[in-house]
Amino acid sequence: MLAAMSDSALSPRSTGASAVPSGGDACPGTLRLHRADDGALARVRVPGGVLTADRAEALLTVAGRLGDGDLHLTSRGNVQLRGLAPGCGAELARSLGDAGLLPSEAHERVRNIVASPLSGIDGGGLPDIRSWLTGLDALLCGSERATGLSGRFLFALDDGRGDVDALGADVTLIADGAGALLRVGGDDAVFRLPASDGPRAALLAAEVFLGLARETGAWRVKDLPDGARAALPDEVARRVRPQGPAVHRERPRAARPPAPGAVAGPHGRTALSTGVPLGRLGPAQWRLLTGIARHRGSGELRLTPWRGVVVPGLPSRDAPQALRTLADAGLITGPDSPWTGVGACIGHPGCAKSLADVRAEAGAAVGPLGRLPVYWSGCERRCGHPHGEWIDVVATADGHRISHVRGDRREAPVTVRDDPAALAAAVAEARA
């Protein structure tokens, strides 16, 4: 039986590597819960966001029995369970283990893999990277060294469309015709590889990072000192043996999540792409998505890094009615929804550090569809914020600070005092 850990306790099997800083990696998991103001929090890693209907139902059961009943999607396509009761760790671990959602105690917090959610289902002629996903997850779970990765280290598997390549992962595999490109960190330089070598090369690159990070306290590639970061590509090349020298491929500066609505695929099949307002799915919504996946689709859900859900494999004739049903349940099913691009952290009262109930504020400010995404944060930590170009709204002691972010650049902020109407107008103007 899987061992269960109490709130903030460390698994004895997860401390074998030395790359984690001396201060400790505080990322929550399923064996290490995080204490929040609304109860304990567990983060269930779902590599590539892929869930079978059975596992989705198991998550709902656990959320209802042990937590607040809702499923909270993260910016990495994972699921958070909130409002967990004290002392539930053993039952949580046992339930998730029985459902196949906890294949390795030692690796449960390092299975951080995002993948192009439409890969293989939209008929776009791009490679299906599912074999990369299953291969990399198996290699991760079989590597003793990989237990040293922090819960923040991120792998991305991009089928060539550039969606998850834009997310700034630590190690990115990109499909390129019959081959693969390997990107480490934010460099525009990539290495060419045979496609079949991709998953092992990604793991080797992560292990090279661990060697360089051992004495630096770096959790992610961007945290490495300049010298170590500069040495990383050459060290990776020596391990993975690429097909020739590095070549230039600029990383996309803005992610393009799947548009909400019907996604036509081959063989008369259609996928449903839905957005989830503020990433929070109630039991009825989750049950509805799972039921459509099981009875009309291919039997799986794909959670996206943009807090959405894709349901593949429906007969094309069934898609319009299914979308109407999902829209009636409060999900985003078309590009004209005012909720499109609106995100927020958990805010007050769920988080003690939050200075405002930013979810309520985001809902009150929802108006005309904006050109840019907007993310509301209850404090300067900006947990779960997007990448690329976006509008940053941060609660402060004096009101809210609004700024336009473009990658690593941030325009001078505008501060709006505590006036809901003025705040909504300022956010709408910034998004336009």
C-alpha cells in the first residue's frame, strides 16, 4: 500500500537527489499537502493532461469525499484538490494509487509534463506525440536521479504547432517532420534528434541540469548562474549526441491555446474544446465532461495548460448538441465568451497571503471580450500567471496595480484605487 504523508511532511523516498535547494522545495503534491486557509491542498500531476474517464471519475470521488468537491485546474494541466480535511493523507494516497494516478511515490511531484492538447486529434497533419508522453513519463518514473528534480521543473512536448513551446519549459521536445528538436531552457538554439530518441534525450537533459544545479540551489534552468547556464547546452550535446550542431529556432513568444468550440478531425470525428472560467469545475460540470468522454467520445479528457478541457473522439454529428449542453453548464464553448482569457489565483479567503477576493473581482469586471488575456493576482507572487503577452492585475494595499506584460518586459503600471467601476474600466481598456 502506498505510504501517505502528512501536511508539509517530506517523503523519505523523494530526498535522494541533491539538486533541490537547502531551503526545500515546497511545491505540493499528493504525498505532501499544502496548508491553505480553506484547508489542505493536494496537487495531482496529470502528465500531458491526459485522463481516462475512469481516472476522472476517481478524482471527482476523492474531491467529494475528502475535499470541497470541486476540481481546480492549474496552468500546467494538473488538478488541485482543495479544502481537504486534516489527516486525510493516507486515504488520499490510497485512493489515487488505486486509480493509477500515483504510479511512483518517489516521482509523484516531478511528473510535470505539458503536451500539445490537440496532438493527433485535429487532423492538422502534425505528428501524434502520445508515444513521447508515455515514454517520457515511464523514463522519469524509472530514474532514481530524476527524483532530484524540483516540483517546478517542467517538460514540454510540442507537436510542431508551437503552443506549449511558448510556455518556457525547462526541457522542450518539438516534433519536426520525421525528427525532433530539443530545446533546453529559453535558448533559441535547438538540437536535431531522431524522433525515437526524444524522450530519453529529454531525461538526459534534465539529468545534466541536475549535475550543474547541485551546488547552486537552482530549481529551474532559468535559476542557474550565468556560467552554469552557458555551459548547459554543450553538456547536453555531449550526453544526447544530436545530429549535428545546434540550429536556430526562435521560441514562440505567445502561446496559442486551442480555441473553444468544435475541432474537426479525421474519420468523421470531432473534439470539443472548452474553457473553464477561472479553472474551477464543480461536480456537475466535471461529471458532464466525463460522461461525454465516456459515452460519446474516445473515453479520455485532455486538460490544457490554459485551464481548459478537450474531449476527443465524438461523432461529428453529436458535437453541436454536446457543445450546447456544456455551454448551458457554464463552460466556455465559443470564442465570443467574455470569460475567454480571464484567469485568477485562488485569492482570499482561500489564501492567507492574498489581499483581495480576486476571483469575485474578476467576475465583477468581466465585460466585452478583450484582445489580451488578463490575470488577477491577490499578491505579488502571481501564482499560476500566464506566459507571453498579458495584462497583469495585482491586488495591493492601495488598490490594484495594472500592467502590460510582454514576455520579460513590463510596461509602467497604473494603480487603481478601490473603486470597482473604475477598476473594471481600466482592465477593459488595458485588454483592448
